[in-house]
Amino acid sequence: MTIQPAMPKSWRADTKPHKFCPGCGHGLVLKALGQAIDELGIQDRAVFGCDIGCSLLSWDFFNVDTVQTHHGRTNPVITGLKRANPDLIGIAYMGDGGGYAIGAQHLVSAATRNERITAILVNNTQYGMTGGQMAPTTLPGQKTETTPYGRDIEQTGHPTQGPEMVAAITKEGAYVARGTVANLRQLKNFIKKALQNQIEGNGFSFVEVLSTCPTNWRTNAKETWHFVENEMTQYFKIGEIKAPDSKGPEEGQTNG
Amino acid sequence: MPSKPIQDEKRVFMTGNEVVAWAALAARADIMYGYPITPQNEIMHYWTRLAPKHDKKFLQTEDELSAGFTTIGGVLAGFKAFTATAGPGNTLMQEPMSMAEMMRLPTVVVVQQRGGPSTATVIYSQQEVMLTTFGGNGEGLRIVYSTANHQELFDYTIKAFNSAWKYRFPTFVLGDGYQAKMREPLTIYDPLDKNIELVKPEPYVGKPGTPAIDRPPTQLRNTFSMEEELFEALQEIIGDYEKVAPEIAEYQSFGTEDADLVIIAHGVVSRAARLAVKEMQENGLKVGYFRPITLRPMPVKEIQEIASRVKRFLVVESAYGQLARLLKEAAYRSTAEMVPLYKPGVGVTAEEVVKKAKEILS
Ligand code: SF4
């Protein structure tokens, strides 16, 4: 991917072009996040934590204080930071493996405790950095390196419904949404609301983002967009699932 | 300004876990993160009772991974943060502490050793020596104080915060179940009243100003794409560690000058060793005593010096040779014999030490 024409102010220009593969969705998610940080004017007090997996490639992405943690452990690091200094705006950035597999207990517990942090989880249906193994989010029948004949849901379960789970276990004040790199305007708004929710001290905020991994999907541009727009959305509904002013999941707006 | 944690120096009769909570308070620790595991639980119990009165914080986490990583978060934000654990919890704690090691984060962990391997006993052992000194996929770049009594638990917990923030290496206070649960008399005090300087913490992230405008952004990572890059980073960290190791290392010794046998032990076992040596000396035997207080870094110079003139050591520990391994490395090139008295997972009495020593000397 080449340099974005309109680079968010909070991006660190000298580390661009970034290190993600061409066509990777991470750059788009981080663009939406950068814009949200700019619009909220929180570059000075945001702390960005990135997980292991391709998300770690963002360790020098922003002109924002950043710490790269271990696989699945970004939620606790940012939780610890926020608990010690509630004036900071803690952002935990992770992949689906980090959030739903190895760090699932941390996501569940941060949500249950209504930690005043913002977690952004990139769902690209497999483990990118390690070379495309099955993730909790892999679609039924999807071929990965560890499901070479397609994911067998009898043996390996259904794709994790992360935001729905988080919405179910959080109390009032939480913000939960699922966005997509196919709709950046909406995604930026979700992320902005999630950060705003933290700024207001309402509760845990969580945004899952449907994203692309053409490298491991082995897809061309057209197939990549087809997969994220048409196939992933059959299992993962786009929209706000829980907002502090809504009563519950059923009232969340969906516009996938 | 939070109230003074300890008004006047006073004699108290407390369990070791209570002592640790008071010491953390005296050291001006800001926040504890913890997960229940015996025998350290009462550290949390006392801390949660003391904390609100002194404007301190506590978070009970979902496991020890989280306790360690939230402690890292607290440190990154610039606060004196600590946790406490034991046994299988210490195993999990090694993952966050390897991150602290690489990033030079001054985390403080109090370990109250229990029996192992696995869940074993909740009572006592000295089997977490290797884990605490060299655990994790790292190089053991940490500070480990092995305490022997309640006064030391108090003194060295305060010191642990100071050493951590001064040298910026993860720091451990290595106690055990006996120390945790026993009651003992000791003197507690406010270190400031004794002119003990308390090293001030400072934030790694969230410093004043906007990154790239007023100051460079803090960007901490522990992943490297090139072998050489990692090698270079490690050279620096290892170099720093080697440089400060001699000033961190602490030990106690007596009677080693003309000894036929030197008894070496650490932690609570050193109390039995000390008693045994005193008794044998009174009976005219040429027996010496040596106790490393820091197990990382080891007091290498002193061990080498003694090993160069003493023919035999008796190594006594409640583990199967974990201390002995550290000693053998420290005494490299010495031909001194190291006779074991290993009692993994159980306590050692002075009588047992005397008996073994007499066997060796006869
Ligand atoms: S492997 Fe996939 S997720 Fe990772 S950078 Fe490349 S495209 Fe992005």
C-alpha cells in the first residue's frame, strides 16, 4: 500500500509506507483510528498497545505513545495502565487470535469488569503473521493451513461471535460495535464513539473490525473485497451492538 | 499528600504476608495487582484493608498472566506497582516478567514459594529458585532477594522497589510459605524517618506534551526483525546488568577464613545453617557460614574467593540442588567439593545440618 493521500495528523510520517502487506486491512483500521484520535484531540494522552501477530507491526505507526506487548496480553497491559492513571486513554489493538483465543480470558474479564479502556480487534479470519492457521473466527468450510480441507464446525466449532459475547457480558455503559474496512466512514465513527465512551468514563468499549488478509487468503483484489464484504458478513453482522444510550443488543442498529 | 504510612518505629508481631503489605505501603507503592494463590493470599488481604486508608489501589485480576501484565501497565504509567504469587502462579508470572526484562520495566514481585513441581503443597519449599532467577525465555536479567526472616521481608520489600526503579530491572522478593504464614517479631518503620531514600517512579508513557510536537513518542517494543538488531539490544541490556551486578549483590558470611567446611544456604534455611555453624564452632570445629542474599545477581566475587581456599562446601536447601546449580556456576574453576543436603519441599533443621557436617568432617 502506498502513502494514504490524507494521512491522519497522529500518524508517524517517517515510518510510512507502513510494514503491512499490500492490500492488508490493518492500514485502513489504523487510518480510521488515526482520524478518530485527531478528531478527539487525544494524541497527547492516548496510549496505544499492540498485540503479537501482524498487529505488532504498528508499534511505531503513530506519533502516540505505544507499547508492544505479548500475544493476547494487550488488554491487561492497557488495563493496568488505565487503572494506575485514569487520565490516559488506553487503546488495546489486537487480532482475532489474540483477543478470542490466547487472550480470551483477558477480554472476557476486562469486559466483565467494565474496564474503562478501548479494545480494537481485527478479524481477518485467520492467523496472519504465523502464516494463515485457523483462528476462532475462521468461517465454516474455510481453508487455512491447519484446516486444509476446510473448517469442520463439528470438530472445531463455529466462528466466534466476539462483539455479541462482549455485549452479553457487559453492563450499562459499555460500547460494542462491529465495523468493516469496507466502510471506513462508519468504522471511524464506531472507533470514535468507542474512544468517546472511554473519555466519558462510561465503561468498556470494544470494536471488532472485519479486515482483509490477501496474503494468507491468497486472493486477488476483487476476491479479497468479495470475501470481506459478502462472505464474512454472512457470519459477522456489521453495526452497533451496544451503546450506553441503548437498552440492549436488540436495539442496536445494524446496517450490514 | 497521602498520610504517613507508619507513624513511629514500632515493634510488631506479624505474619510475613502482613509484613509485606506494610512494607509495600512504607515503600510508597501505589498499586497492587493480584490473583489468589496460597501461600501469598494475605498480602492481598492486608493490602486491600490498608490501601483505601492510604489512597492506594488494588485490582484483582483473572489470573497471574494478567496480574503480571497489569503490573507492567502500572509501571508504564509511572507508578510503583507490584504483585505477589507462588508456585504455578509464578510459572505464569514468568511470561510478563520476560517482557519486563526486555523493556527494563521495574516491576516488583513477591514470591512465597510453595511445594512443587505442579500444584504439590501450599506449605513451603525453595523450589522456585531457578524459576525466579532464570524463568521465562530470557537471560535472567533481574534482581532476586532471598529473605530469611520477617525483618528482612520488611527491609527487602522496601529495597526491592528502590532497586527496581534505580536499576530498571524486574525485582523479586523470594520468600516462602513458612515466612508467609509464621508470626515473628520485627520492627516496622517509615524509611523516610531513617533517611532511607525512596527512588521516585516516573512514567514511560503519557509524559507531559504531545508526542512529535513537544517530545518524541515513547515506542516500546520487544520484537525485532533482524538477529543483529536483537543482539545489539541485548548487548546493551546485558552490559548494563553486568555493570551494576556487583553493587546489587549481597551476602552474609562468617568463619570462612580457616574453615575446613563452609555451609551454604539461602532464605529461611540459612537460619538452620547459621545455628548449626555457631554450635559447631562453639565445639571447636572449623566450620564457616555463607549465605547469598541476592540469588540474581549472585555474589560471584565472594563465592570465588571462598571457593579458592575452602576444600568443601555443604549446600543445604529445600530443593533438589537449585541453589547448588547457581553456586557451581559462580564458583566455576574451583575444585571445591559441593556436598548436598537436599530436602526438596520440606524444612531443614539445625540438627540435620550438624549431623551431615560432622559426617563430612569425620
Ligand atoms: S499477513 Fe495478512 S494480516 Fe498480516 S500484514 Fe499481511 S495481509 Fe496483513
